[in-house]
Amino acid sequence: MKRLIAAATAVAALAFVATASAALTPWTFVDTGATCSPTSTFSGGVLHLSKPCTTATSASAGATITGVSGQTFTSASFTLAGAAQCQGGSPRFNVVAGGTTYFLGCNNVTPTINSDGTATYTFTAATIAAAGNQVAVPAGTISSVDVLIDVQGTADLSNITFNGQTETPAVATAPGSKDACKQGGWKTLGTPAFKNQGQCVSWFEHHVLNHGHGHR
């Protein structure tokens, strides 16, 4: 019986890993001293990004694409609610590969306008070349990928893909320890969503340690 339970647990764990290995983790960023309230939420299959302050303000909203570390770039894409949401190369993919950050902005490729008025932006070596090689194609081993906006306005992104994998929201979890909040871990925790590492640690201390259910 114990073996059956262990096997079932292992299968469930593998299923979770498979789901979480390639997923979107929404986040927002506001630089110290800046006044802005960007938002990043996912609903109805759409990632809603908003930056309600001037483009010059150091703030952004986006989502980290998990499970791609160690890969090499082949393709990426997203669909906007309309081509008017493409402003100044934002939204874009930030791909860190081989120690270099590559910016793949919506104005760096020619979109496909769909019958419903939405616009699909596909990034491959071919589409980047067809648009005049405005940006370099990511080369080398990938360490991180984000999709984001950092200009004033909003963007509604659907059908987000990277290397042929459709990206969906990561399963939100609460921190099980302070260490889970460190090294960017706070970005992957969503019960509740945290704005920074300090807020994640404070939540853990108040809701877990103070009630005798956690560990340091």
C-alpha cells in the first residue's frame, strides 16, 4: 500500500513539474524612489500588462518564462489585442543567452494581422531578417527569458510561445521558508503575489513563523 501511495505521489509530483517547467510567472518592477503602480495579471488566457506612468519612469510589468534555462533560441511569439498596442518596441522578449541580453521588440518584426483584428508577432531568424535585422538573433545558452512592457500604456498578450512551447501561468504557491524568497524566488510565489524579496520574507515571518508552522 505504501508503495502505491509513494508511486501516486511521484506521478503527481512529475505532473506538477511538467506543468511548472514551462510557465509564465507575472511580476512588476518599480525602481527606488519612482512613483508608479504597474500591473501584471493573467486571466482568460491573456496576460494583461500595464504601466500607468511616463515611459521615462523606471518601472515595468511582465512575466518570467520558466523552464527554458539551458536551451538555445529557435522561436518566440505573442499576439496583441491590436497592433496599436505595439509602442516603441514594447512589449518585447528579453532573452539572456551566452551572457548577453537580446531585446526582441514588437517593432522588430512584421506582424500578422488576424481576422479578428489581433496582431501576432513571431520572432525567428527568418522573420528578424525579413524586417531588416534590426536586432540580433539570440545566440548561446539561455539563462533567462522575460516578456514585458516598459513604456507608458497597456498590452494584452495571448498565445505566448517560446521555442514552440505555449506558455501558461505558473501554479502559485506560498513560501515554505525564508530561503524560498531569495535569489528571485519571490517572483515565482503567488499566494499572495509579492512585490519584492522583503515583502515575501515578511509574509513568511508573519503568517508562518508566528503561528509555529514554519522553519527558518
